[in-house]
Amino acid sequence: MRDSDSLKPTRIKAFAKFFKSYMSLAGVVAAALPIPVAAFRLLPIFASQRTYFAVYVSLYCFLALAFCFFARHLLSRRMFPMRGLVWLPLVLIAASFACALGYHALLDHSVREVQSAYIQKGIELTDSSKILEGTDPLEIPHAAALFGLYLGIFLLAELAFVLMALKEYLQDVLGLDETELLR
């Protein structure tokens, strides 16, 4: 290793510094967001799913962040010149929104199914918050689909954040300015 190399920051530090300045760590925050969302009950969710949804979703968001950085060289071939991945962040944002809509629709449907099961047993329980808090994990209708949609909300948004930041990072690394890209 040359002396000048020891003074240079490592690639991950350089990326983290750029990422922090570009996105103010929004990608990292997005990856960690499911934990406080679950802890502060900001989204309706069956209580028995709250902890593992937060853990798994954050894990997969951090893995997506790491993978995008790992694959940055391959991705850069699609980002420059302006082709290929240019619309992907918008598609990911729209897909995240669709997952949010789907999650809430399926959650409502699941709560109604649990209500119906209680009514068939002769138990009059119409309060959805009590159903969300008291339903056994084995009795949650569509539990896997709920997890998939919940994961999609955060993971797709995370990927959109990371791809936008990665493009800016690669533009900076390649020394491309805005006027060069516009031509």
C-alpha cells in the first residue's frame, strides 16, 4: 500500500459521506423506520406481528441498501447515459404506494374475518383495535400476505431512495456535471 493510499478514505466511508450529504441519511432512516413505526404503533398491525415485522423489514431494507452499494458498478452501466434505470425509482415509489393501499385493504379484510369468526362463536366483538391487540398469531387471516405487503411498503421505498442516491454518488465519482448529462 502506498502512503497516499493510506490517506484516502475507504470506498464505503466515501459513499457514506456522500450519501449523508446527499440524502441526509434518508436511506438509512428509511431502512430503520419500521422499528419506530411498530414501536409507536403508527400503522395499524396485529400486535402479534408487530415485533417480527419490524425486525424482518428493517433487515431486508438494510440488505437492499448494502446490495445496491455492492452492485453499484453494474448499476452504473444502466444509469449513464440516461437510460435503463432512470424511471425505476418512480416505479418503485408507485409500487410502494400500491403496497400501502393493498396492506390497508387486506388488513381491513382480515379484521372483518376475525370479527366474523368471533360472531360465529357467539362473541360480539366489533372493536377493531381490540381485535388487532388480542388475535393469536395462528388465527390471523392472510398473515403471510400482510407481511409481504408491509415489507413491500418499506423495501420498495428504500430501494427508490438508494437508487436515487447511488446515481448522484456515481455521477460525482465519474466527475459528470449536470450540463454533460443534459447533452
